[in-house]
Amino acid sequence: MLLKKNAKLVLEDGSIFYGHSFASDISVSGEVVFSTGMVGYPESLTDPSYKGQILCLTYPLIGNYGIPSNDTDNHGLLKNFESDKIHIQGLVISDYSSDYSHWNAKKSLGEWLKEHNIPGIFDIDTRELTKKLREKGTMLGKIVINDEDVKLYDPNKIDLVKEVSINKPCKYTCKNNNADTKNIILIDCGAKYNIIRCFLKRNVNVIRVPYDYDFFNEKFDGILISNGPGNPKMCKKTIENIKKAIKQEIPVMGICLGNQLLALAAGADTYKLKYGHRSQNQPCLMQGTKRCFITTQNHGFAVKTNSLQEDWEPWFTNINDNTNEGIKHKTKPFMSVQFHPEAAAGPVDTEFLFDEFIEKLK
């Protein structure tokens, strides 16, 4: 039986939501954001793009299918997660189920959070919280347990990418590697494992490098700029390297933060969204067509479409709010999307974009 310890979520505007702790009993602070995904909390919580954030899940019942095993594949990647640890500051939910039931589950959500020393709070009116965040925009906040107060922490003032990127290069070799196999540089700004998996299953080797690494002495055919947390304008060295790649006309693809970084390198501008896009159900229209795709997203910044240079054009547009969802060069092999074509736990409607990019490598 779960012992209910008093806990509360305090927002920077003074709003207080009272609830109970179901995970690690520590108080934390961060940027409060909400996600409308119905499934996939093991993947979401290990997404490095959530670094520094207190995540509110809007789906009412969380925890009923538990947490899967820590099994790894033959590349040393965890099969069931998007990185090797939980990146959120804390978790806010409405109703918690400690009695999980799933064939793949090995432990409860609460047990997993405790292992990583992450707090979780439930019995919260997440509907009211989400309405407040939609009205006022993303706010700073803190989870306070047993009245152990902490100061408000603003992750937007920190180079979060530096905290989630790897420290040294590593290579993942595909199963059918040969002399003709293509090699991709993956600029790790907080890369999700499924980006690596998507290339490997398409018989492409991946050279994963730190976000500020000078990779031009490596042998490669194209560049993938990964997702990641925070303000893209802080990644100055990454932007310099992308500019250099554009000059050399090396094929480049960006995902999420990678979309913003490619835009900045191409002379465009970015801005912070009111409350970001964090869901598995964002509709995106491919420019110049009637094709609309359902996409997974997790980002707080976006590209200013009207700041694109004349050789560039928008590629996808969000149908909900008309924000930019991707850009591409009109004649050269540079392309990026704001959503996640490698989406885990789905949908996989746009995974074909990896095939399009690989064609450009040839």
C-alpha cells in the first residue's frame, strides 16, 4: 500500500497545487511543462529534451503499465528507453496506479523514479494546471515535499545541451557494414536512442559526437543534428560547425533542436514558444501539398518562418498554430523537421524522412 506523504506544486505566480508524493521524497525546482501523450512515459522521461523541466502528464491515469527491463541491444543501447537515465526534474500526474500490469513490466513507475532520485507528485488537478499553463504560458515552479522548500531554478539560463551531450565520440556499426556503407555524423545535443536505431536498421553507420566537437577530420557522408533541450542560440560552436558543413554542401538533416540550429546556421532566427509543443498528436502539413502527418513533439522554441533566407523555404507547418515544423534548402541537400520522425512510442508516420535523407547521401 502506498503511504501518502504530503507534497505540493508551487508555481512562480504563487499558485499552489496540493497532492502527495509517490516517488523520491526530495524537493526540486524547474520549468513546468505539460505533455498530452497517452502512452510512452518510460520513453518521455528518458528524453534528454526534458532536462531541467517538471513534467505534467495530462492523461489521467499513469503507472498502470509499469516500467520495462534495462535490457540492451548488441550496440549497448537500452532497448526500452531513449537514453541511459531520467532527465526530468520531477513528475506531476493526476492519478497514480502502483499496481502495474504489462507483460514487459519489471517494476512500478514509483520504484523507477526512486532509483533515479526523481520526485513524483499525484492527486493533482492536472486539468486545471494545464489550463493555467495554456493561459499564462510555461512557468517556473517547484515540487515541495514535507515542506522542505527550495529556490526557483530557471533552466533557460543554463547551457542544457552541454549537460546532456556525450563527452567523446563513439561509433555504432550497422549489421551489414561494407565498403559501400554510408556513415552519418550524429551531433549529440541530447540525442534519443531511436535516432541511432533508425539509421542502423537502414544499414547506415552512426558516428555520435559531442555537440561542440570538430568532426571534419572524420570519414562521413552526411550530418544529423539531434534533438535536445534549451535555447538553441546557446549552441554557438554547433552553429559554427553547421555553417561550415553548409559551405561544403555536405548533406544535413536536423531533428527538433536540430531544426532550430540549422535555421540559425542558415541566417534565420528562433523564438521561445508560449508553452511549447509536447504531445504525440500534433498535425503537420507538408508545404505545397495536402498531406498532413500526425507527429510527436517536445520543444519550447521554434523557427521564425519569415526570417528564412531566400534560398530556403518552410517544409512543414503546424496546423494547430501555424508555427514552423521544418525547413529545407530549395536546391541543396539541407533539410530539417521540428517534430520527431524517430518517434518512440510513436506515431511512426514520418519515419520515411530518414529514407529521403539517406537518398541524398548517394
